[in-house]
Amino acid sequence: MAEYLSPGVYVEEIDAGPKPIEGVSTSTTGVVGVTERGPSGGTAPGDTTNRGKPVLVTSFADFNRIFGGFLPEPPANLVNRWALDPAEGGRWWLFPLSVKGFFDNGGRRLFVRRVFASGPPGGSGGATAAATTLGRGVISEIAHDATATDTSIRLQHLLGIQNGTALTLVSGGRSLAPAAGFTVASYNASNNSVTLNQAVGQELKAGRDFVVIGVARPALTPATSTLRFLAKSVGDWGGNLNGDRPLDGIRVRVRPMVGATLRILADPATGGAAARASLAADALANSASLALDTITNFPVGASTVSIRGHEFSVTVVADSNIAPVAGGGATEAANVVTITTVAAHGLAAGDSVQVRGVGVNGYNGTWTVVAAPTPATFTFNNPTAGLAASGGGTVSRLTVAIAPAVHPAWATGTPVSRLRPANVPAAGANPPAGTINVQGASQLYPGAMVELDTGTNKERSTIDTINGDQITVNDPLTQQYFEGYRLRVIEAEVLTRYEKDGVVQLAEDLTNIHLVDDGSVEYLVNYINSRSQLVDVEIRGGFSDSIFGDFPTMPPPAAGDLDDLWMRLDGGDDHYELLSVDDFVGVDGGSGARTGIQALEDIDEISICAVPNIWSSTVHSELIAHCESLRYRFGILDPQDGLSIDGIRTVREPLDTKYAALYHPWIEVRDPSVRRNVQVAPSGHMAGIYARVDVERGVHKAPANEVIEVITKISQDITKREQDLLNPKGINALRYFPGRGNRVWGARTVSSDSSWKYINVRRLFIFVEASIDYGTQWVVFEPNDEPLWARVRQTISNFLTTVWRNGALQGAKPDEAFFVKCDHTTMTQDDIDNGRLICVIGIAPVKPAEFVIFRIQQKTLET
């Protein structure tokens, strides 16, 4: 009851009247079969337990992407074991062709549950997953081809490289080891190039060759193994069915990458004010001094400046003091200024200086020295009263010394920027952790591995804390950094490839992966295991998230082997010889842990079920039981191929269910993988026809007298006299009619109950029952009385009226097509007291015109 406690206007919403019922989908299909690859459902890396829910595919290309392509015919012993068993056999390797037939015939939504060999009880001996283990060390790939005479090479990255770093060049799988060795003379982070101490001596190829940075990669041992990659699903991914495994499969490649490049900021406490000047005169190439127009805010002594991207140390001569005179002013008579500092004695006629007064009215101007009559008395060309008012001041040189004196020529006006210090380098026996300010520090995260770069030297650490722009790293910073220097975040990039017959079928490039377990989805294990379709990963004992030299990489080659940038996953095997009908039946381990047919229960939307190309009576029984127990789905059964009329009648005899149909014979299709025609069971194609008819006409239309698309022929000709023996038994024939093509010529279930002999009647009731079930859930726990009964009657009547108008029910008006009762005639007081609402519904389904009879007689004139 609403509460009205104070005067006012109350606006309320009232839920009254019928609620609409939305018809459920009847064309969504679920199938179970063997695939080349695909999800095997393990809950941990390398878990070969067949778990997980069926996967939705909406086209055959989608199926190919997730589950792989066509399967070759297995060895003769497996073919004979399965194909010659009339009771528990099948041709499971034809499953992808049946999936293609589903989509060729109009199917739109298909849930696929992969089947693979689980092995004997206990979970061992079944299909296995391929795997590979990485060692540690840092490599960088050659990014551009280089000739033997080149001393400069371009690399994939420069992480871990600074002046003096030792490099080992690997070309064509062979290490280049000159007597002097290769070291880095300089590097350029803008284009990832390094200049070596000598020519490379051999042609280098991008994508093939690489350099080993620093120490050599250690041999692979439990102590040095870093990551173990395992195929996302078990099996050999289509390469070993006949024992002739090609050099295809899954390959993986791990390399460091720069996750972000951030600009280091000046230290707010010691950095001082920003300073910027321009050249006051042209500077010749490699000149040791420069003329500036100002040195305001340049500190006395050594400063670091940047000119056109070049960095120099600048010596600023100490300011010379101007002697104040009585009354607070400086001597200005005859443009003469008396300087009291000995450092000023280097001034000579023609020098430019910056003259600054002190105090509130301090003066700042540029003067030129005219003469120096005495060692400390100078005449300037720019007298002013402003200096006298300041009570003394300073004179500073504007011609400064630079080092190193290696640079191009610059014109007057070229900007010169002072680089303010960003930190105080660590000193002493136990220096504290380093603190520095970084622009955009919000992009960082605790534990992130970072590299700080001075342009000639580097040091690495991990992030401890982040406070605004200020970060603290876990190691002391021993280098001097200035504003504008760079801090780089070191992350990982994982590339995976699946190749078959020399063609890359699937490729992934997973980037910006965190090495530290920060709890985010970007953490290495979380990122790979959740996003990769090809591999899972697990951490091994030699992995480090803080030591860059222990970065995961391929181990060094064994004797006689060649280095390959891609690590191949080995050891995967489907073990088809261990496959059994029990793998198709599956087990019920609960939601998400069901296998085989049982796994279809995890998807509520499925309404058509099939296990294509399997005629096992055990599988048929399980599929029928599955449909009957869930009530809202219909099964399509496959017989053995090549059966006679008596043979197919024998298959039919033990079957009696209104939830399944049987079709005969098999059909012939083109297998593009072997470039020949093969025979497949009809269930996949029939499921597509069911879906096509449901969408184009409605579930009430019998899926018969429909063309079977994209087949070459029906494997056996069924005559009318032969069908006279099949149809009464509920065996639906597939027949060829000259001029009308290959058609489905039957619409019966395998039920002995004549009320349910037609497929469309059974499936119409499934549609109505499921729609009412899902559309009336709002009724539960509502007050069980007349107002509710009226709403229920109206809700269902509205829905059935729509069904009738769509042609699914008989009758010229709704009253003839259905009735809905929900009142005291359908439930007693005992029912009401026990919380039961009983609604009785009757519908008159349309039946197919299976026998079309035209009675024709002669008409005479007398008649």
C-alpha cells in the first residue's frame, strides 16, 4: 500500500492489463562434433578437461576462424573402426562439411560444442595441448636491412641500450663475433638507431636477424625458464591426423616494448626558473663559444642547454659586482662603471654584457664594453639613470663556453633553452629511493618497470609510489636528469601465429602487457589467458617483473640448430584413436563444465539439436533424452550411410519419440579440401532447412518439399514404392525429382503417437509452450485471484491471436483456433491454497497437406 502522510499531489504508476508475450526463436541450432581446433574449455592453462559452454558461430567463415577448417580422412584403421560399426559408429571427420551445409541451407545461428578424445576414466591419455617454454635475456630485432660496411643499424627497440653496451649480432642463425666485439658508440631514440664501434661485417636482414643486448642468454633450465605457453585448446590443430605433421602449428614471440614515453619535469625545489635565450650572432660549426642575447635565470657555473635538439654544457662566468657609491647609486660618470670582482678582468672592448641592478627598481640591459681604463673600471656605451637608482648591481658575460664543441652552424636568433635539473643524483653509502617528477605520471602504475634516459646513459627501476606528477622508484637514481629527458615504461608484446599449409590462418598482436601483477586485466597472465584465441600462459620460476635482463625470450639454440625469432608450440596431439561415443554423449559436470551433448543444456536459446554423421544408438538415445527432458528442443537423427530399405527400417524400430526426426539417405557434397565429392549425413543440411523455413514461413510450416541447397546429389535414389514403406514408419525420404531438383519428401517424427506424427505440429507446440513459459514469468508470486486470472487470460489470448493471424492455427476466427481458461473451473480452492494458478489452453495446429488427392470422374451430357 502506498503511504499518504501529508497533503499533496501523488502521481503513481499502476501495472494493469495484459503483458505482451514475445515469441521465442525456433531456428537456433546446437551441434556437437569433432573439429580441427577450437575451445577445449579448460579452466587453467594446459587444462585438457573438456569444459566450457558451446560457442556461437553465425557463418561458416566464423566457424573456420574459431574451430578450423575441414578435417582429412583419418588412417584406414580408424575409418574401419568407426565407419564399419553399424551400432556405435559414425564418420565424425565429416562434421565441418555438415556445418557448411547448415549455413548453405539458410541456417543463421549455430552453437558448436567441440568433441575430442578424453581418454580412459581418470582424465589421462586423451588429447594433449602443444606447449613451449621461454628462457630469459634481451634481444632486439633488426628493423631495416644493413650492408656489411654499415656501422649504424636500426633496431626494433633500444631498451637496455646505452653508450658502451655490448651487443651480439646474430645473422642467419650464426653469431657474429669479431675480435673487438660490438659496442654501442651512440644511439638515437628518435629512430631506434645505434652506431657501433665498427662495421657489422655481414649483411643483416630485417625480420630474420637480431642483436642480443648485454649478457648472453643462459641455457634453458628450470631456474632460467620464464614463461610457458600452451595452446588454447588440445590437439595438433589439424596437422597430424595421418602422422605426416607439416611444419605448421602455433608459434609465439615475446619482445619488450615501450608502453609509454613520458617527459621528465624539473625538480620544483632545485630546478630554478625556466630560462630561454637566443643567439646574438651567427655561430660557426663546432665553435667553442656562443654569443647570447641574455642569460637571465641561467645560474652561475655549469648549466645544461638545448639548441636545436643538441645538448651542451654551458659555462656561465660568475657575475661581477658593480660597486655601489655613496647615496645608493652606482658610478656612471662618463659611462664608467666600477666593478669590484676579479672575475670581471677578462672583459675586453667589444664584449657584450648583461648589466642588472639590484633592489625593487633593478635595471636589466645589454651593454657593450667600450674601454677598460683600469683593471676594474670599464666604460660602456649605454649610460642610464636606472642603474644609479638600484644601488649597485652585476655585470655578466653574454659570450659563453660550450662543451662538447661538436655541432652544426647556427644563425642569429636560434633559440637556446636551459634544461633545469630534475633530480639530485644519489650519493653516499645508502642513498634513498629515487624521486623525480614526470609529465603524465597518471599513466604509470605501481610496480611498472621504467627506464630513464640521459641520451648517453640509462638506468632502470620499478615504480614504488605515484603522487600527482611525482613518482618514487625503488632504486636510487645515480644519473643527473634534466627536464625534457625521457622516462619509458617497459612492457611486453606477445605475437602469436597459427599457420597451416604455409598460410597464416590466425594472427594476434597483443601489446602493452604489464609484467607486474598489479591485479589489472593488462597483467601478463590475465591479458593473454583472457584475450588470446590461440594460447594460454603460465609463469615459471625464472620470471622477473623487476630485472630487465631477465626478460622472457627464446632460449639459445642447441648445437647445430638455428635461432628463430618464433618459438613453435610442440607436443599437441588429438589422439583420435582414443575417441569414443562417450565423448559425444559427454558428462554433466554442472553449468560450464558439461561436455558433449550435455553441454547444449547451457544454452537456453537452442531449439534444434544434432550430432551430425554419428549413427551410434547410444548417441541417439542421449540426444532424444536431452530433447525430451528439456522439452523445448527437437533432435535430428542420422542413420548409417549406404543402408538398404530394410536396413533403415531396422534403425527406426527402437526409436519412439515425438521430439526427433530421422532422414534417409545420405547426401553428396563437394569437399574443397580434397577436391572431390564425399557423402555426408543429412542432419546438418536439414537443420539449416528447418531454420530457413522458420524464418521465411514460420515454424508451423512443415520443413518438407524444400530444395536441399549446395549438394551434388542424393546418394541413393528412393522410389515412390520404397517410400511407401518408409513414410508410415516415420522415416523421411530425401528424393530427386527431375525438373524440381533434390527435395525433402517427408515431415514426420519417429513417434508412434498419431497426435504427434508431424514435425511442424510438435515444433509449433514447442514454440507456443516456450513463448508462454518465458513471457509469463511475471505472474509468479502475484496475488492469485480474479484480477490476475483475467490478465493471464488476456495476455495469452493476445499472443495466440497473433499466432493464428500468422497462419499457424486452424479456424476462421480466434474462437475456433484456440481457447484459454483460467478461473474457478480450472482450479479448486485447494489449488489456490497451495499456491497453484492453473491455466488450460487449447490450440488447433495446422497440419501439412501430406496427401493431396484430386478425385476426377468423367462427366457425360446426361450427368
